Amino acid sequence: MSQKKNPTPHYMKDTASFQNYRDSIKKKRNVQTRSPNQNIDQKQQQQLFQGYERENYHKQNLQQQKYLKGSPQNIAQIILQNDNINHHQKIQKNQIPIKYQNSPSPQRSNQLNKNNKNLTQNNQKLHISHQLKQEQKSEKKNKSQSIENKSKITKSPYNQNILKQEKNNYFQTPVKYQKKILTNSYNQQLTQQQVKTTKNKKNNNTIKKEGNMYSNFQQSQEKELINQREKIDHQSNYQPLYKDQYIQKQQNKKQQQYKQQQNIDKSQKQTQNINQVNKQTEDIDQQFKQQNNQQQQYKLYQNIEQQQPQQQNIDEQNKQKDNIDQQNKQPKAYQIKFDQKRLDKTVELAKSLTQISSQMRKVEQNYSYYLQQYDEISGLFSHYSIKQLAVKNNLKKYCQKILYVRGDGNCFYTAFGFQYLNLLLIKFDDNQFNEFFNFVKEQKIQFKIIYENFQIDDEKIEQLLLEQFLYILQQIRKIQNQQDRINAIYQQFREFEISNNGNGCLYFLSTIFFRNLSNQLLEYSDMKTYVEDRINLITWETECNNNEIIIATLAQQLKINIKLLFFQAGQFELRQYEENQEYEIILLIQPGHYNIGLRN
């Protein structure tokens, strides 16, 4: 009958190590001789042998597990590693050359040594971990047993009374004796730990990681014990050993605290007193400084009061000097007196010259005046035949009225002289008016004139005519009402009939003056060489061919803006001289004749 096979467990299946074991037994069996009584089939014998071999292998594995006692996973890993090593060894035997079949090669020997080291290390680790676990379990059991024993002992009434007495004795014992008890208990604990540590130190060289873990745990326990000892010492210093002593200590402490407070209060009072003294000293210093400042200020005021009259005298002197300087700087105001002989001489000369020149020409009475009527802008457009609107609008910017001048050879000096005398007598202030007088005196303006057989070339006569001209201007300047002054200039300048009282002489004197003025100022001009007919400047009723040069020199020397408007064929052209000056003169020119332009 065939026996049924029980299912084999997973760890009893054929492995590489089991096969090696089986092969070794087969070799032994072949060497041994069989007994004749064994009439068993080879197949049945092999089955029994395999079962026997499996049981022996199972027993050997159990023996290994006694000292390992690790988790089944670790055991399985170790077994698999051994199996893999044996399997690789068989493969390498087949690959090793004939030389190294009897003795292993150096490469193989190195590999075997490495594998053996790894196995020993792993086994040692497992063994140490198993020991640590056992120690922890034993400690827990000891603690639990000690707690139970204490609880049993303390439950009896006899033991409870003993514990109470021990407590009272403990509180009544001195501190030194109590400390000895605590130190002895602490030393006993340390000796117990040192015994444990000596046991574990033997394996520190082989195991580093677990040793470090255990050392850290040991250090933590030592620290806890030291902390407990410190707490006990701290408590022992503050325990009330004797009631009387405790009360005395408390009283002493209170007294010390009271003394400290008194000292603190005294120090505070002292500081307050010092601060008060410092404040008082500061206040005194400030008062002293204020007094000194007041004294200094009083002295300064006295000095200032003493110096004030001196300064006033100095200021008055300075003012007087300034007034004197201003008076010296200001032009002198010449006052020319009336002189009948001078007037008679000027009337005589003026009549004699006009009889030869202007009175010889018979003209209507309206055109015989040297200055004729004023006309508006429409008369200006019609006189110069301006018809285009753009030209009219442009002309309005520069001129809005016209004053017609008599058409003789003196028209330029009539138009220029009349406008300049208006500025001098109406718009100029007293200083400017006096400057003009001084300028005429300094320059020594001549009064020469030539006309056919008539001639003025005597210095005395010239001086008389100049004084009479300035006298007439002085008298017009004295008129206070401005409009009356304007009318007086216009009436005296336009009059062509000369009377014995001097009316009609202003035109005669002003034309001679501005002709000689332009002739003398031309000497200061760079363009004088271009004026070839300078004799025409002092000739009665004749014009100079280079009048623009004369206009430029007059504008420059007299500091006046002169605007020339040239009209021709319904158009006009503007020319300006000294544009930046304040006062202006407008001259309207058409070939051969000058008129006066005015603004509103």
C-alpha cells in the first residue's frame, strides 16, 4: 500500500542548501555497504531517505532559530541569502578553470570572506536586539512587582502608622542628615546603572548604532536622576525643620526687608534733595545770567543813546553830502532873463531873411503857414493814395494822424524840429530839460546860416540868437497847463508873420538851430565822409542829398527812435533808427517832401 504524503511546509521545500546536504549523504551512502536483509525497493528507499533528510534539516533550522529568535521575515531573508550564495558557488565551480578546481581562486575567496562577514554582522545585530527586549521586559516586571509589594505593605494599619512616624521624623531631622540619605539612594541608583552599562560595554566595539542608541538612553536617565536630586536639595533647603527656627527665620527676613526698604527710602530722599539743590543752583545761575544780560543790555542802551546824537549828526552830514552830490550831478537850471536888445536883433534878422525867401512867393493864406491843419487817418490814405485794405491795416499800426508841413526847402527840419520840441517841452521832465540846456552850452552850438547875399557868421550875433531861442523855450515850459503848452508851441511855430514882440521868430530860430546841430553831430559819425554836400546843412531852404545819414546821427546822439515811412505808388516802407529808445518821432516822406505822423 502506498502511503499518502502530507503537504510539506514552505520552509521544507527543496532549496540549494538542502540539495547540497542531500548530495553529501548520498556520497556517504555509496561508500557504505548494504545489508542483505534490506530487500526494499530503491524507489521506496529513496522516499524514506528523503523524508529522513527533511526531518534532520528541519531540526537543524529549529536549532538555529533558538539563538536567532528574530522575526520570521528576517530568518527567511537569511535563509534566502545562504541559498543564493550556495547557488552562485555551484555556478562558479563549473566556470572555474582546471587549475583552481582543487583550491579556490583569489576572487572567489574574497567573495566568500565578504559574505561571511555580512552574515556574522547580521546575526550579532539580531542577538543584541533580542537581549535589549528581554531586559526591558524584565525591568517592567520588577517595577510592577515592587509596586504591588508596596501597596500590600501600606494597606495594613500598622504600616500606615509607621509611615506617618517616618514622615514626621523626616521633617524633624536636620538638613545635613537628610541630604546624606538622599545621596546614598542616589549613589545606589548610579551603581545599579553602572553595572548595567558594564555589561553592555563589551558589545560596543562590534555594534555602533545600537550602542549609540543605548548610550543616549543612558544619558537621558542620568539627567533625570540629577534633576531629581537637585529638586530634592532645593526642597530640603526650604523645609520647616523646627517651627521656632522657621518663625525666627521668617522674622529675620521681614526685618531685613524692612531695613532694605528704609535704606531705599533714604536713598530716594537723598536723591530728591540733591535734585532740589541742583535745581536751585540752576535757577540761581539763570537769575545771575539774566541780571548780567540786563546789565549788559542797559550798558548797550546807554552806549546807543550816547551814540545816537553822534549818528544823527553823521546821518545829517551824509544826507547833506548826498544832496550836494545830487545837486552837482543834476544839470544846472539856467535862467535866461529877458533882453530887449537881443529881441530886437532877432526880429530884425528874421524879417530880413523871410522877406528874401518865403515872402517873395505868393501862396494862399492857408498854405502860407509853416504848420497847417491836423488830419485823420482817412486824409492820410487819400493824401498818399493808399487803397488796398491790407496796406491800410498795416499803416494803422504805426500812424493814425497826419500834420501837413509847408512845402519849402526847410520841411525836414520843420517836421523833425516841431516833434523834438514837443518832447522837450511836454514829455521830458525837468532834469531832461536841464540836460538839454547843458548839452547845448557844452557843445556850443553855432547859429550860422547862408542864403544868397544873406549871411550870419558872427559869434556875438550867434550867441544872441541862441540865448533868445532858449529863452522862448523856457517861457513855454513855464506854462503849467499841458494843453495850453501844446497850443502855444503849435501857434508860435506855425506863424509866418513876424511881429515886434517876437511872434513868428520860433520857426526862424529852430530851423537854424537844428541845421547847425546836425552839422556838428555829424562830426561824431563814421558816415560823415559820405556826406559830400555838407554846405547844404547850413543853407536856408535847401536839402541835403544824404538825409538818411543825418537822421541816423540825430537818432543816435539824441537817443530817440525815429521811424521813416516811405510812400510810393500806394505802398509804404518802414525804416527805423534806435528802436529800443523810449521816445519816438514819425516822419512821413514822399519824394521831395516831409510831413509829420502822429499817434492817437
